[in-house]
Amino acid sequence: MRASRYVHQGQRITASMLRTLYDTGPGGLIIAQDTTAPFTLTHSRDLDLRCPDQVIIYGHGDLLHELACGENENVWAQLASEATDSARPERDLSYSRSLGAPLLDLREHMCTRGMDLTQRPFYWTEEGAYQVEDIYAVRGESALTVGASCARGPGDALQVQTRLFDRGRPVNVHPARTVRAQNAANVAEEISVQVKSYVNRHRA
């Protein structure tokens, strides 16, 4: 039985949405505009990534991971039901706000440099600190993703550790950075340069 948070009309993921998400490709996302709004399908590039009220519920990367576990004739309906039941928009909104503006700034600058959020963020707390793992698809390089583990630091700062994955295999781990609103663009540019350097070395 679904929890009461799904009494809101349309606040569910359907098999049809998942099929469209699959066709959308990397960067495709299912979101809620707030914790009670219907779930809708969009693309990371079409989001206002600095808006704190938009909650990412599910992404193209999540779908590919689930489909890799096996398919059957009921897989789309089954995955839609599981994704709906695992959504926690109220909690995720609260965690996102607790991580503050630098997280939203970093997401926006990553997008402008060709890296699109493609999975639902994974939030947790450790020793009282809020943390999130974001996964970005590298535009034009379907095999590459960037993982960004962000932990709330002193004041409004984030400590961000990034990793580059090639077909799901970690190939680079980059030094942790302190991210604030005023340097989020520089950090995103550094990550972009490192990704391009890897592409130039291994895709030539």
C-alpha cells in the first residue's frame, strides 16, 4: 500500500513516463516542482538548477541501472511502482536546502559546462553532516559519468570529491575541493578540463 504522500493527483511514476525517459537519454529526469506537485518528465538542461523547490525523483541513469538487472514483460510497470514507492520528495527537499546555495550553484555551472544531472541525488547524513552524491552524464560522451560527493562544510561551504567513470568503471579520482557560491564556476571548469583531458587521452 502506498504511503499517504501519494494522494496528490499525478504524484507517481508511470510505465509510460519510464519509456519516454528511456528515449530522452542521458540527462532525462523525473521531477516534482515541490513536495506535492505531480511528477513530470523533463531534461536537466531545461531545469532551473538553482531553484531549491525542484525535487529530482528519478533519472535516466537510474533506469539504465535497473534495466541492466533483467527485463520481463512487466518490467516497466514494476519499475514504475518501485520508483514511486521509493521517492521521498519531502526528505530530499529538506536535505537539499540544508546543503545550501553552493550545491545549487555547482549543479548549474556543471550543466553549463556540458555535464547533466542524470540520476536522483542520494542524500544521507554522517556524523551530523548532510551529504549528497550527484551523478552527471557527460554530454556527447555516453560512456562517461561524473560522480560528485558533496558534504556540508564550515559555514555555507561544501567539500566536494569528484570521480570520473567510464562505462561505470572509476578511472579518475580528483582531489577534494572547497566550494562556495563565489567559486562554484571555477570548480565546475576544473572538472570539465579534467574530463576533456581524459577524453583526449582515451578517445583519440
